[in-house]
Amino acid sequence: MVIKKIAVLFSGAGSNLEKILEKVHGKTFATCKIEVVKLISNNPNALGIQKAKAFGLPTTVIDHKKFDSREAFDTELVRILKQSDLDLVVLAGFMRILSSVFTQNIRAINLHPSLLPLFKGGNAIEESFKSSMRVGGVSVHFVSDELDGGEIIAQKCFAKTKEMSLEAFEQKIHSIEHELLPQTIIQILDKEEK
Ligand code: GRF
């Protein structure tokens, strides 16, 4: 059985990380077994670190505040990632803008809480909630030099009702994220040849 290795990068609560660990890590699919072999957070206080620990997995902390520039941080990130023979890097709530030092060297996917190319950036949930659109949604895309601008791999939308509060809208987005990101990781890795 081919083993596909992934790294997950996160910055905060780590609910998406937790779903990857529950639904993907150590599981066997049609053509491969997928293992999370590296976890990295830029935030030493990220709650996700405790969630990973519950699965017996340590997190490497690379604190961006200790680096003089975005490029210096990205160089260290790439160095650590290259130590493992990875098939894919997954950004699951990793709240850093990545420079070409990262994007030119690492094949990565990112989760974004809107229907891209609409509502790029850090305020996507609120902007899509306040917009005139009657749907909200979630995207998974390849990471490129353009923020939230790489090739879209998967999307899912839902109806935004008139009665829906921002909290309910946000909750719906997170519940879709928790399905879509694990599914997309499996979809990418389970059909690729090693
Ligand atoms: C998600 O909404 C993701 O789309 C965004 O950050 C959030 C991360 O949540 N980029 P969590 O840390 O996985 O709970």
C-alpha cells in the first residue's frame, strides 16, 4: 500500500486540523494510506496544538514574530517542510500571507471561507454575509503567488436565507469546511500515482 504524506499548517482553533486528523490521518483509501507526518503553527498559543496532542501528534512552532521579514519566515517554513518527503501541504486556517519563497517551492492547498474568486482576504465571512448574494460558500484552492488566487479545486455553496444571523452563517461555513477539506485531500491524493 502506497503511503501519502501530508503536512498541516494552522494558526488558531484548529477545528479543520481536527477533522483532518479524524477523517484522513492513518486511514486507508482505494489506492493509498494517508498520514499526517508534520504539523506546523506560527502561533505558539494556537488551540490546535492541544487538539493535535490529543491524537499523539507534536506541533512544530515557527513563530513569525521572531523573523525580520516575511521571506525569512517562509525560508524557515520551507526548510522544515522539505525535511519530510511530503506529497501535499495543507493550509487549514493558516493566517499568514505567503511569499514566493513558499509558493515557488511547496505544493500546497488552502481552505477559504467564500466562493472564490469573490471575497478574497481575511474578512471573507463577514463580507459575503453582508453582500447581496443569496448564497455563501467555501473553496479549496492551490496556493499561488496571488493571495487566495490559485486554481480552484473544490467548492460548495449553501442558501443564505433572509433570517440567517451572522453566527448561523459562520457556523454553516465551518460545517461545510469540515467536510470539504478532508474530501479534497483524499480526492487529490487517492488518484495520484506516487
Ligand atoms: C476557517 O474558517 C478557514 O476557512 C479560515 O480560518 C478558519 C480556521 O478555522 N482560513 P480553524 O482554526 O480550522 O478552526
